[in-house]
Amino acid sequence: KPLAEALRPQSGHALLVHGPQGVGQFEFAMALARAWLCETPEGEAQRPGGRACGHCAACRLIDAHAHPDLRVLLPEVWQIELGWGNEADEGGERKKTPSKELKVEQVRQALDFSMLTGGRGRGKVVVLHPAEQMNGVAANALLKTLEEPPPGQRFVLSCGAPQGLLPTIRSRCQAVRLPLPERAPALAWLTARGIEGAEALLDACGGQPLHAARLAEAGLDAAAWTALPGAVARGQSAALTGWPVPVLIDALQKLCHDQMLRLQSIAPRYFTALTPIDRPAPERLQAELTRLSAWGAELRRFARHAEHPFNAGLAVEALVQQGQVALRGPAASRGGRRLHSSA
């Protein structure tokens, strides 16, 4: 439904596609670009709902990342993750640490592109993702063209945090909000891709199926996810050495969040195999929540440096040791019972 709405003829020249991370903002933006550039006439059976046919010359060029009327702007780290090289990278060597920013040089190249005559007669499209990663100079460079675009030029800005964009950027775009998918179709989508333990992985990602799929692609299955709380409580860092450090930090932040919920007899959100526990006495509850809050703050500090090229094994060991201390309490110290799953 959101795609059909966005494809209506009255849609503006600049769309802001936003929603929770992991619901497919980039994929949605690319579906729009494909539909706008597809050369199969609308109304034919190959284009249900106005979507791209997937078979014409334009669609094949997009698949090859070679369409002359499409520019996709991604930070270097996203180019690696999505396998999409940008013209802005040509002629220069990639840094050891890929940038997470959309830079002004990329935006200026896209604006120069927008002034050129289209090559295939279907207009031109610029996709920016994630748009909130534009630095201030890049965002200001984009403003003028967003307000007065050349004829036939469309922009799609996709992001997970629209509040991170300049208000003047947001005001120049027609917003398209993507909600979290319902649980049943999300599970069906994951299962159709051969992902086992889809329910646990979907919970692990807060209902975001693309994130769940990426966890599976990284080699983390449902068994590894459900085993993490116990491994941390026992200080078994060796059991987690295969986890990428950023993924482990995210998992530990979720474990910290869920443990705070469980201390208050609330069902966990991410580690749903764990069960709520009896609410401790007020003094002990406050002490344990304070300890967990301190752990959460330390994890946030660590997350800011998660991409740094430090020794992964030492990082995992340090993170697990911190977690063991944070989870250690009167009940946890008696064999880690508080973190046992319902299974």
C-alpha cells in the first residue's frame, strides 16, 4: 500500500521515506526509482500496481548499477554493506575506516548530474540513504535543488531518523512513512528465505525482518541468540568470539534493557525465551537497576568506537566481563538462575 500511494501521479518531486530501522527504507526507495525509470508502459500486466517490470532494458541497467539516469548516494560503509559502488568513489582509494557520512562531494556530484539531459527519456532519479547521515554542508548544498529541481528530476531520501534531518529538508519533501510489518508476513518472509528460528531472530531485532535476515547472514542463528544471556552471566566469552563486535554490543544493550524489564516483572522484548522474575525488594531493585544503568552507559560509550580496528577477541572478553558484573546479583550469583530461559 505505501508503494502504491507513493507511485500516484500527484506524488512530489522529492519524497522522504522513513520508518524504523530495518523495515526496508532503502529497498522501498529503490523500488520507487525502478518504477519511475521502468520503460514498460504502465497498465501492462508486467507492471502490477505501477511497479517496475524487472525485465526491460532500464530495469536490467539498474540491476547492473549502470543506469545513466540514476544516482544512488550512500556512505562508504553502506556501499560495502549493500554492494553498491558510487561514482564518487572512482579514481580514489577507499580509506581503511569507511565513512558513515554522506559527504558534500557526493551531493554536489549528484546536483551536477541533475542538471544534465536525461539519457533514456524517463526522467532522472537521485536516491540518498540514509539521508540523516548527510553532514551539515551536504544538507545545505541539497536545499536549493530540492526547492527548485530541474524538469524531470526526482529525489528519494530514505532514513530511519527523520528528526536528524534539517527542518528545511523535511519541509521540501513529501513524507512516506513505512510502519513495522505485521508479525505473520514478516515471519513468512524470513521462513521463505530458509531462515530457521525466525521467531527468535525477529524478536531479537524488535520486529524488523531485514535486520533479522542480516543476523542470519552473519551466521547468528536463534540458538546463538537464546544462549547469549547465559553465556554472559557465566562469563563465557569464548562462546561469543565469533560475534562481530558491533552486533555483540547491540545484543548486550538489548540484554541490559530486557534485564531491567524482568527485574520489574515485565516480559522481555528481545530475549523472549527469558521469563519475568519476582520483583525484588525496593532497595535491592534500585541497586540492581543502578548497576544495569551504569552498564548501559558503558555499552553506549563502547558503541561509539565499535568500528575501530581494535583486537576483537579482547573486546569481546572485556564486554562479557562487564556484562557478568552487571548481571551479578543475589539471584544471579546462585548459578545464574535469573537468566535461565523458560525452556
